[in-house]
Amino acid sequence: MIDTYIDRFADRKFGIFNHFLFAEPGSDIPETLPYEEENTKWNRQVDAYDPEKVAYALHKIGAGYYFITVMQGNRFMIAPNAAFDRICGTKPGEACSKRDLIADIIPALKKYDIDLCLYFTGDGPYKDAKCGPKMGLGQQRGQVSMEFVTNWAAVLEEYAVRYGENIKAWWVDGCYGEVGRGTGLGYTQELLEPYYNAIKKGNPNALTTFNNGVQREFYRWFNKEEYTSGEQNYFSHVPPSRFVDGAQTHLLIPLGLSVNGKEWGGWRQRGARISREQLKRYISYVNSVGGVVTIDIFIDGEGNLDYEQVEMLSGLMD
């Protein structure tokens, strides 16, 4: 039952988020390389990632679950996907990695009873000059269409069905509504429905959330999502209760230090913007009302964690 998944999620208290991207820290896109060199570099990066190393580190930290990005903004996916290749006209290994990294992460985490959760997006490979337009949303983005959503949901569904019950939750980014509350991609309840259905086809009990950007309040964006996206830049907001409009309250916040002085510049960065005691107190506050905290940290392409962050997070719930 879904309630069992929600209770399990809440009982985990906190988890770790890993931006696994084809880009250097602080960069939105990788350096410009010839197409074939980009493909080779991406596959080498995916091949180098050590799930066993990451799983053991998460276990030592005491994390209850682990999020990893399937992709973000460009064509580089961390596992094969025939639907993506069919729609974009790419060959295996040109966009979607040859290695199925998600399949390799699953057994590594299971050894330590750590749940695997996945990050997906609502704007697809829009930064890629070739794949973005073929998927239906190019670099200027504009307003999403049902054509784009249908294509992109097919990619999501293939992953969801392949991994089934091994994925406990999905965090779908970039599902922005109209200008005024989101960033103006024009997502509506109708346009979010195909993503929700794709996820549920793989695992009817999987938890879902669809991010409408950093918001000051806690609210349920998609009317069927089971938990709030809760994107924040600082460890400051505390939910009013465990549930808001029927959704489990949850936050996603970066621990790292900003590299560019911007409030959002701490994602996937080393170091810590607050002290261990402050972090412990914050998570305790959120947990006391039934909320859950996901912490974004630095993990490099091979699966090595930042020493300072590991020291801060270890034994946090003791």
C-alpha cells in the first residue's frame, strides 16, 4: 500500500542526493567537445562510478535513502533507453550510457537496506541541439506541449517499468507552472498526469513529486503526488505538519558552499554552509513534525564523497 511507502519514507528521517552530471561542479553544461568525444567521455564517466563505494559510504553516514539524477537538461542518461534512442535518432551509447548504472546501484544499496530513489526532469534534454527539438522542447523551452510530454513520458515509463519496485520514489524537476508561481513552462495537472501514470506503471506504490521551483510555502503541486518537492537553498524552512494537503512534507537542500556567491550555488559542492550542530538541530526540528530532509552533497564521478561532509553527516541521528 502507498501508506506503507510513505511511512517508510518518513521513518528514514533523512537521505542523500547525488547530482551525477556530465559537467564540472558549478557548471550548467560541460565544456564543448566534438560529438563523439562527448559520447566517449560520458560512457567512461558512467563506467567509473562505483556503486559499492557509494553504498558503503551512505551506510556509514546512516542515510535511509539515496537519490541520483538520471539526467538533467542534456542528452546524457545514466542507463540505456530504447524510447529515447527511437525518438531522438541516437544509437546506444550516444546519449544513454551503455552501462545500466541504475541496475548496478540497486543491489549495492540493498546490502545496507538503503532505498533507491530517482531524479528525473520535466524539461527533457532541452539543452541538446539535436535531441531537444526531436523530443519536442528546444533550448528556448517556452511552453511544454502534450506532444513533448507524451514523448518524454515514454522515456520515463521505460525506466519505471524496468526497475519496478526497486525504485521507492521519484523527484521530477522542472515541472514549472505558469509565470507567477513557477518559471513559466506552463505545466498543468493534465500535462503532469502522463509522468505520474508512467511511474505508477512500473511501481503502483512508488512515491512521486513534481517540482515547481523554490517556494516559500509547503504545498502539493500535482494533485496526486504523495510528497512535497520542497526545494530550498537554505536549512531554514520547517513544515507546519507531517502532511500538507495530503502530501508528506519533504525538503531537498544543498549542504555545500556556493562557488559563485549565488544562493543556489551550493548544489553538488564540497564543504558545509552550516555547522554539524545546526544541521542536526534542523533535521530534528523537521523530523519532530513528521517531515523528511534530503541533503544534496558532493560525490565525484567515481563515487568519492567529500571528507568534511562525511564527517558532518556520520552519526547525525545518534
